[in-house]
Amino acid sequence: MVMTINIDCNACYRKVKRALLNMLDGEAATEEVKKSNHVLRKLEKQKQNQVLDPHIEEKFGGGRLLACISSRPGQCGCAD
């Protein structure tokens, strides 16, 4: 079974953007944790590859996002 749903993403936009792009939307970081040079290099390398598709970012900005949820026959659950 395949179902297409409409997600209101106004409430989760900042949270998702922070998680995917590691950004704080203009807020200053209040607590800095000291990290080793190895960890800093690793984070910088990961940050270079983190790019959100412009079409998806446009949909987040508009406040509506479509998602396709599928399940196997006999299986049930929830989409969190």
C-alpha cells in the first residue's frame, strides 16, 4: 500500500534545517564544547557534503511538503 500525505512543515522547519545543515538560524551558540582537532577536521569534512536539495528547501520555506509512505501487506505502524 502506498499513500501520499501532505505534511505541514512550518513547525518543524527550523528543527529539520538545524539537523540537516547544522545551522542555528541566526541564534548564537550559547554553550561551546571543546573538541579535539581530529573531531573538528571530521566535522568540517562532513559539513562540506551536507547540501539540501533546493527544491526540498523551497517546499520547507512554503510550509508544505509531500511525502510518500509505503508498507508491506499485513504490516501496520505509524509515521513519526
